[in-house]
Amino acid sequence: MQGTAGCILAGGSAGGTLLLSAELMLKQAGDPSMGAVAISPQTDLTLSSPSIDANDGQDFVDRAALDHVRTPDLAWAQPDRAPQSPLPRRA
């Protein structure tokens, strides 16, 4: 077996976001893993989804918590670019 062809990645929360970013990078390099299990990943680090504000008070995690979590994850990276935002919003 060569590369990551036999690997299954798993992660939750920030780890889920990281594994989706890793999957994206592996795919772009032509070496995707066999599969991935992402549990509650934060996939839109731009926080531009209308549901964030529309569901305020109903979601388990609010905008302030999402922003608190994404800030150290991003460091100085752009929130709308892969791989740090594994599912960047498309115009």
C-alpha cells in the first residue's frame, strides 16, 4: 500500500475541521485517504452563514463561541481559503 490509501481519519470539533483540511490537501496532492469521520467540524470559518444569526439562541454554539474557537485556529490565515476553511463559501 502506498501513500495514505489505507487510512481512515477521524476527529471531532476542531479535530474534525483539521481532518477535513487534511483530506482536502491530500486530495489536491493526488493522495486521498480511504475515508474520514468528522464530528461537529466548523467548516465555514468566515462565519458568513445566515443561519448563525437566524438560529441565535437555538443553536448549541453561538456566534461568539464560533469566533472564539476560530481565531486561534486561523492565526493569520484567510478564513475563506482552503485548507484552513475546508468548505469555503462560494460566491
